Amino acid sequence: MHKFNRFSATSLTFALLGLLFSLWTLFGNEVNFCVTAGCTLYQDFTIAGVSLWVFGAASFAVFMLLAVTGSVRIGRVISGLALLADCGLLLLMAVTAPCLNCLIAAIFFALTYRSFRLAAIAGNTERPSAPGRSWLVAAWLVLFIMNAGAVLRSETGSWAILGSDEDASVHMYFTPGCPSCREGLAALSGSVETAFYPMPAEDGDYFKVQAMLPLLDKGMNIAEAAQQVQENPGGSFRDALSPEHLLLRLRMLRNKAHVFTSGSTKVPYFEFHGLPSMLKKRSQRREGAPAPASPQPSQPSSQQTPPDPVTMPPTSHNPDLPEELTPPVSGHCSGEKPCN
């Protein structure tokens, strides 16, 4: 006889873990290990004003109820629909940005469905069969691997040879053999808010950048270091296989991939995190230019009124600062701080 009820302790365990994780994320976890761009993107994502984590918590609560009552056949169907919806979310993240918390919840959805599926097959004594392949799980696994790879790539990120990734408002990608790049390095060398990212244009650029590292460690500025390594003859095949050189190649290739994925193949490549100061200065010059005076009858020079001094808009930095300390970005807006 067919057994309609079969308690599934495994399904109950995975559903409970998924519920706890969903509630933990919904009410704000203190250990914020979700640092990908997708975490910020989907943090406040809602459907009809309801957070996705509310739907997740409700789904896992239903799974727990079905597991306790032994309704594994119904649990298999409902958890399968939930996993199908999760595949849609994984596809959305694959074309936008992956969310690490969402991927963890996705694992609990997949494990819960799989446990319900195995329990339903084992409980079917009328037509016993071995568990076969689940195309739903296979499709979910492909989408999950795509997102996991995107998370890994985003966490490795670009590599700055000089400057801080977090504090820099200007990111400059360059190749040491590019004359225009060296002009940019000379102009921005010493800027405390600029980070420099080397990338290869030819194989010799790897050895040039490797030769720049000890020069920068000695205190030489990046423009001088880039100029000094122009005659670098490169290295031998043995040097190219050293762990330090292979790691440098990987870092520079990541920088090149970042530029290419941004839609550009040209260097120097700049990223401004905020309003560039040169645009603000241009706006100030336009606003401060006096309007053309209309023709007035000639008056004696003793009766002419001196023109009012031009009032310039306040700047966002101290004009007495040296050029290398002048912020290259004058304003910005972000989701966490008001615009300035």
C-alpha cells in the first residue's frame, strides 16, 4: 500500500536552517559577511512592498510544517516550485550582480527540495524506484555555479600597485609602455586620492611592472618608476615561472579584464568616483563670468561705479592646499550618505 505520510527529519532540518537564516538576514545580522555588489543591490528588493526575505522565511516555515506532518509528496511539489522561482532569481543575479546571502538561502532551498524528493520516492512502496536525475536541480546547479564564479571574481577585484582601493576617488588603469599613460602618471603622481592599476599591453609589461615594485618600495614616485623601467629587457623563461611573477600576471590580467568588461579597450582608462574637480572648476568659471554689459551713456570717470566683485561659489576644498592634496573629486552621492 502507498504511504501518504512519511516524516522527513532531513527536510525538517534544512527547512529550519533556511528559516533561521532568512529571519537572521531579515532583521539585520551583526556579522555582515555579504560584501558583494549584489548584497547592496538586493538588500531592499521587494515584491509588492514585501521583502524577498519575508517570502523566504514563509516558504521555509511551510516546508517545516509539511515535513513534520509527513506530507512529503506535497512538500516535493511546493519546494520544487520554490526552487524554480529561486532559479529565476539566480538568473536575474547572473545578469546583474550576485548576492552572497541569496546564494546561501538558495542552497537551503535546493537541499530542502532534494530531501523532500528523496523522501517521496522512498515512501512510494506501490512503485518503488531508485532516485533518478532531477533536471530542476541540474538547472539550479548551473545557475548557482555561474553566480558563485561571479562572486569569486568580484571578491578578487582589481589590484592597485599604488594607492588604496577604498579611499581613492580616482582609479587610473595604465600600461607602462604607453606614452599617454606616462603623461597621466606624471600629472597624478603624488595625488593622495588616486589609485593606479597596471595592466598589460604586451608580454614585456609584466616585467616592467615587476621592476617598478622595488622602486616604489624605495619611495620613488610612480611616474619616475614607470619612466625608469622603459629600458627593462624583460626576464628569462625561468623568471616567468616564479610564483611572484605568476601572481603578478594574474593581478594584471584581472585589471585588464575589468577595463574590457567596462566596455573599453583603450588606456589610460579612468574611473571617477564622484564629480571630477575639473568639471566643477569649469562650472565655476561659467557661473563667475560677468554678463556682457549693455551700452550705457558715457559718464565722467569720477561718476563711474566700480563693478561688483564676482562672487564665486564655495569650493569643497581648501584652495591653499598643494595640488597633490587637492581632491580630484568635488562631490558625490551615495546610498548611505547624503549628496555633497
